[in-house]
Amino acid sequence: MRDPFVFDSRSEFCKSPYGAAPCGGRVTFHVRPLYAEGYSRCVLVAWREFSNSADTLELMPEGTDGDRTRFSGVLTVPQEPELIWYYFRLFRPDGSTRVFDRSGWRDDGTPQSWQLTVYEPCPTPRWLSQGVIYQIFPDRYCRLSVPDPTGLVGDRTVHENWSDCPDWRPDEHGEVRNRDFFGGSLAGITSRLPELAAMGVTVLYLNPIFESASNHRYNTADYCAIDPMLGTEADFRRLCQRAKALGLRVILDGVFNHTGSQSRYFNADGFYPDTGAAQSQTSPYFDWFSFHPWPTDYDAWWGIKTLPAVREDCPSYRNFIIHDENAVVRRWLRAGASGWRLDVADELPDDFIAALRAAVEETDPDAALIGEVWEDATTKIAYSQRRRYLLGRELHSVMNYPFRTALIAYLRGGDADDFRETLEALRENYPPEAFLSLMNFLGTHDTPRILTVLGADNVPDSKADRAAYRLSPAQRQIGLERLRLAALILFTFPGAPTVYYGDEAAMEGWEDPFNRAGYPWAQEDTDLKAHFAELARFRRSFPALQAGVLHWIWTSGPLLIFARELDGQLLTTVVNAADVSQALSLPWSAPPARDLLTGQRLIPTDNAIPLTLPPRSGLLLQTDLP
């Protein structure tokens, strides 16, 4: 049976400080079993995962709290980053014992331990946690002219019609090669910078921009060249310079686990004049890849032969990407980028990421390194190894997929408390600076469009049906109402709100490639776009929304209420995700509040604000504390 009054890892009454602990820090524990249970001793039992060592700490009796015995102790955590798993064993004078763990009291079985993350404090760029990120799939954002694919790597085609559906049917070989281009360019992005700045965007995250045979450009052909359809290095530098002048930064997508089979380095079809690894074992790139046997069989990402995997432990590859004076990560930072997002971070060894982080900070101490991680980044296991992404020497931040998953479940009829539990688990496990810098998003190039997910009743079975699918007017209206709530939560929750291009314009589409259509210029949902811009303005105007402490006020059923507080400023997000109105009395001992979305002034009565929330509606209450 669980008894949270014995110990609650999220209550500073039981454990202080809250959450993760810095290396060498001291954590105070208080355990309070019922006095009538007769316990005379309490021991904290801990296992340090990375050092593979056990430890115990005797908690000393400190008298009673009402009907409970209080045991207390201070644990000094290691000087090195660590994951500590702990539970408590309590003893009676007769020698009998019981375990208290995350599930409650236990007499047998393996204890369910609590997690204590021990991290090395390190600065995280403030522009990341304070920013608003806009993700662009470069080929599909803005085209200034129709490009000519003649002479470029890959058998490319170009859509004349910007509004075409991307190609999705397999070719004559049964493969989807992603060789259809629409012609979006870096100059096109540059032309839209004033509009992006006016929308409140402060960071652009670009999917890969380097030369590649495919429209997604994750099969890099040349790390040192901008894809000709996107422009030139001069175009990239111009984009970064003009972005900087408007207060925007640029983050690049680093694809360092694999290249393309048609790359300069592998050169399977001999497109490049260089001698690639697939052509000769004397190639300078031969050691980058694992053949068995050469040249027909080789390691590839997820077995996809167009994506040969590189050996990240190969010295010449590491020099090329990380260590050389003009290494890839250094070169493009000097050209104007402010950071990197690491594709498939799970596939990159810890020491590779750590070395890359060191090179990034050496080149630009204010640059950021973000990883593609789909789970809790402190407990992620990849290839049977616990990863150390956020323990201080690798990533500044990660993509927050759990946020998206939990938010969609809540808005589609789930319990708000499940959303709270998912995000509170991350807050407890992550270093504070990392939690405030998480890349929170509603959708990406790897997920269906958020409007479609929130509006559709179900997912069509066939890909052909998904290609042709459009929300009905009624579904679209419900989806838009839910999306407005999703955006409200996105922009007011801790972390860096990230908008996938076109979500603010109400684009629809299921999975890749239907989520990668051309931006609907002159056909945007202007009301929704204005809503996103307004929320971005609030985030920029109120420091509490950037760095404020998170308070959960109410999370039950369709009602989600949380607040952010900083330096006397209180912003409270109130959401009703139900299809019916909800009446509630919001506890409120603060001065009168103003709903920033409508301008309505709310006066508390008897320490509460009575509210009736219409279906699928929300408020953002602002007040200044005395």
C-alpha cells in the first residue's frame, strides 16, 4: 500500500532540494512512518549505476511529527555525474524489516527505486530557454524560382506546382527515394525573415541544408557544401547575418551517424570525382564505413542501403567532423550558425557527443547542442547502454517528444493528471537548466501534422487514403479549437516552444511525406497565425514564462491549470479540453487577474475566482504579486 506521507520524492518536506542534484551536492531526506508501526531505524539504500557500487545512509530519528516518527539524513552525492537509485529499509527493535519504495510498502520482491540524477552544472545558452523556435523543412518553405535539377547529385525531379502533394508511391524498384523537390531555398527563407521576426520567432531550426540526393537531405553527400538547390555558402552567410540583425539565430541539423550512398565519401554510383569507399579500399574514406564484405554489404542506418552508417570511432572521421581546425561543426558555426541539432543522437557514442560539445563551445561558447531523443533523456538506454546526454558534458537540451505525446493524449480526451505526471517526471529527473531549455513542440518533420491529429476521428488504413485525407469542416473546427489550446500550453510551459513550419497556418497531413508539403502562402489561417504570434509576444514580454517556477494548480479530467512565477510576476494557464462547459472555483489569494487573451478582468471573492469555461477554451491570467 502506498503512503505518500511516509516519503514523497517531489515534496521538499521529504527531499530537498527538489529533483536532480549537482555533483558534490548535499540532499536532505526525511522519512515519516507511523509511530504506531514501531520502527526504530531507517536506512537509505542506494545503488550508483555508472560506478556500479552500493551505498547506505543511516537516517537518524528526530522525534515525532504528530502520529509519525521522523527520520532524517543528508546524502552527499558523488563528484562525478551519476544515476543513483534509492529506496528505504526500516527496522523494528525485534529485527523485522520492511522496505518503502516508489510503490509503497514492500515485504518482498525487487524494490522499485526512486531516481536521483547527479549532473555536472554547466551553462546553457539563455537565448535557447528564452527563445521561440521555428522549424523549417527547407525544400518546402519558400520558393523564389523553379530550380533546374540538371547535373545535380541524385536523379531529381522538380514540381512546377507548389501545391502538389509530395510523391509517396514506390518507384519501379519498390522504393520511395524522396527525389521530388519543390525548390524552397535559403534566399526564400531570408526573404521571410521580417515576417518570422514579427511573429515572435527568435531561433530558426533548419532541417539539413547540405548537398544531398534526397529532398530531406538526411543522406548527406557533401558536408562542406550547401545543396545547390538551396543556394550557396554566401546565401547561408547572408541568411545568418540578416537573421542576426533581426534578433534571430540559426540552428543546423547535424547528421553524423550516416551519409548517403551517393555521397562524396561513399560514392556508390561514381558521381563525384573523389574515390569513395565503395570504389576502392585505398579511398581516404574507406575506414569510415564497415563492410562485410566490401563493397556490396555494409552497415547502414536501420538497414537502409542508401544510408551507409559511419564509424564514429574512426579517427579520420572524428577529425573531419569535430577536431580539425576547419572541421564541419566548427566551419558552419563560424559561417553564422548558433548551434546544432544532432540527428539520431541514440546512434552516436557518448564520447563522440562529448567531443562534439567541446568543439562547439570552443568555437562559440554561446552555441547550443540539442539532441534528437524520443524518451526521458536521463534514463534512455540505447544499444544496452545507459546514456549520459544531460549529465553536463554532452547535450544542452533534447527534443521533448514526451511533451507532445502527453499533450495530444490530454487534448483528445485524456486525463490532465496524466499530462502532469509525464512532465513532472521529466522535471524531477532533468537538471533545471536543461528542463527550461527543452525543445517543446506539437509536431516535426517526423510526426503527422498536429491539426490532423487533433481533428481526425481515426487514422485511415491505407497510405493512399492518408494521402487524399482532409478534415471535414466539423473535424477541422474541433481540431483548430484544440490546436489553439495546444499552442497556449506550448508557449506557457517551461521549455523553448517550437513551431513546425505551417502548423501556425493550419496545415494538414498525416505522416512523411504528407507532413512536408509546401507552405500555403496567401492561404494561411490568419486567425490561428495571429494566435501563435500573440502567444509568442506574451512569452517575450513576461520573464515568468521564460524562467518562472512551475506550480501545478489543478490537474483532473479535462481541466489543466498551472502557473509560472518569477520575481512577483504570476502567469496562470487555465484550460478546459472537454466538449462541454466546466464550472470551477479557482483558488486565488492574489490580487485581481486579467485574462491576456480577452482582456477580461477577474476579481477574486473569498479567495477564489468563480469561472465557467466554455468547451475547448482557455485563459491566460496575469497578475502582479505584492
